[in-house]
Amino acid sequence: MASIGKAKSALALVGRVINEALNGSLAIAPHPKKPLLAVAKSWSLSKVSLKLCALAPPSCNLRRSQTLSTQGLPSCLRLSKLTMKETKKGTMRSTFTVNSTIVEMLQGKIGGQQCHPIPRWSDCDCKFCTSWTSNSKETLYVRTEGPKDYKAQENVLFIHGFISSSAFWTETLFPNFSSAAKSSFRLFAIDLLGFGRSPKPTDSMYTLREHLEMIERSVLEPNKVKSFHIVAHSLGCILALALAVKHPLSIKSLTLLAPPYYPIPKGEQATQYVMRRVAPRRVWPVIAFGASIACWYEHISRTICLLICKNHRIVEFLTKLVTRNRIRTFLYEGFFCHTHNAAWHTLHNIICGTAGKMDKYLDVVRDHLKCDVNVFHGKDDELIPVECSYNVQSKIPRARVKVIEKKDHITIVIGRQKAFARELEKIWRNSSKSG
């Protein structure tokens, strides 16, 4: 038992050394050739008890020395030398040499490590998935096109859907906008918090408030956006409506694609009702089966999501091999490059958690906003039924609903991006004239 206690004391010392190195209080002695010397009290090679007390320069007089065995450790972690010294009172003082490399590494001087204000998270360690860690600013990734001198006539904010990214817009619509539109409108496509290249903080619950505040901090405030159009897809429609309610005088037009709006019957619990509608526990089609697993089986969905995101490079390769590279590459970016933490909380806090607020949002848009509202939906959408768009129209009679034949939840944009780009430009022009 005594040896266990002494071993714990030794481990406590190691922790203290690391803590002092991280806090910057453990400094490297200013000597060109010899590494750091740390003075220790009560050192006994046989009893293995150690207590760090101070730093000493390498010029101290040592009467006898012994080498500390560190076999099996990396060279940068080894203690170079342990020396013993008798004091005038007859007690033993000991000094051991520490390689300066480990101190520099702990202090973040090696490898360009930087301290961040909040903990950060990524399921994968590839360059793309961790690109946001090099940015000291806690803002979303924003892809911007159009005039950069704040002289644009209008601004447009694009909000993607669940497990997607800004590439859903930038790889489809942005190349197909006319030169006139690009010279008149500033286009902002964002990666939502926890997705794509945006931050993935570990302490975030990915609530509606957090998503809205990040959009304001990343787009509206730094770019001095006073009025803007919104184009949103699926889950992004909920954020678009919430943003419109929060900034009623700034919205020029709302374009919603496949909005997940389910009116809540009286006596029903809103969150549970929407979960049953979004994920009715079916095994077919595949997209409905995936939604069922994601909504109802947390541990299974988190595990699958973690494995896919962590090994997305292998999954991408196999998917390309099986599909003969027929799936657009940019779709992988949104589907794989997020975290299971962000996916789970965003699904439950936004799509399901805001179910009880949707009626109020739509009432505010109907009664207090004068902007045009346009809704697009694919007739073959197997995830969000077409009735959801008509439900929006029943709440906002002026909303125009267009159902696209032979298009689903994704191909409502992909595959008809040129036609949709023309439709958006027409919506923006008409809204500007009426405004």
C-alpha cells in the first residue's frame, strides 16, 4: 500500500510539471547547450517519491550523479540526467535534467498549436474537416460572390438543409447566375454551425438561438447587411422563418424549398408528432429508413454517423466505385463532413424542437411582413411530402407554391440549376420593384 501511495505522489508530480509547462510557468533555462534543470526535494531512487520545488541554473555544483533510466520513451520525453547533492544540513537534494523539446511542445511552441477560446470537435482529422480549427474567429464559413465594395443593390442569403453544406448552392446555382445578377446582388452561402467548414464546438447544443446568432455574427454584422433575400432548403426553411421573424423589416423575399411544416393537431405533443411524421419508422424507401434511425435510435444513429464521418474518405472511394462516380462529388462534402454531435442535436433541436413555434412564425410572416413568399417542392420527394408546402400556403395565402414534376428532395435543385437560377433572379427583381 505504501508503494502505491508513493507511486501516486510521483504521478502527481508529473501532472504538476505538465500543468506548469502549459501555463508557461515552467521556463527553459537560458543556456545554449544544456537543457532545463529542475531541482527536486526528497528524491530517493529506492523509494520513488519526488516533489518539484524550484528551477536551478546548470551552473550548480553537484558532488555525485546518477543517470535515470528512461528506456522505451521517445527521445524528446526522456529525462537526460539525475544528480544528487548533499546540503550543509546533511539532507539530500536532487537535480534532474529535462529535455527542452517536451517543454516547448507542451507550451504549444511546436507544431503551430494555438489556444482556442472554446473546446473544438471533429470526427475526422483530414485537412478539410479540420480546416476551421486554423481560424481564430468563431464565425461560420461563408462563400461570398458579387460586388465587394458594399455597393450591391441587394443581398441574398442561402441556407442549406440537414447534413448538407454551402456547396449545395455554390456548385449548382452560383455558376449559373447571369452576369447582371452577380453585379447587382451579393450572394452569401453559409455552412451552418457544425457542418461543412464551419466550427464544431463540443459544448454546443446546436439550438435555434445558436444557429441564428452565428448567422448574424458571420454574415449580417460584418457585411453590414441591412436588407436581404433568403433562399432556404429543407431544415434551412425553419431557420429562414425564424430569421425573418427576428428581422421583419429587413426581409425582401422568402424562397423556401421543401419546407418541413406539419400543423400540430390539438392535444398532440408537437415534438413527438413531428418526429412521427418525419420518421414514421419505415424501412423503405432508404431515405425514410435513414430518417427513422436518426430520429428514434440515438446510439445507433450516432455510431453510424461517427463511423461514416470518421472514415469518410474510404466511404467516398467505395461510393464512387459502386456508383461509377455518378453522384456529384460536392454532395459528399455535406453528407460526410459534419459530426454526429452536430447532426443529432440539430435534428432534434431544430426540425423537431421548433415544431411548436412554426405556426407563430408563419403567422408573423403573414401579418407583419410584406415580402414575397415563394415555395418550391419536388413532386417525388420521399422525405418531406408535398402537403407541407401547401400547409405553408394555407397559413400564408399570398405564398406561391410550385410543384416540380419528377423531382425529389435533392433534384429540386440539382439537375435543374439553370432553370432555378433564372426563377430566383425573376423573384428578386420583382421583389425589388414592389419594395
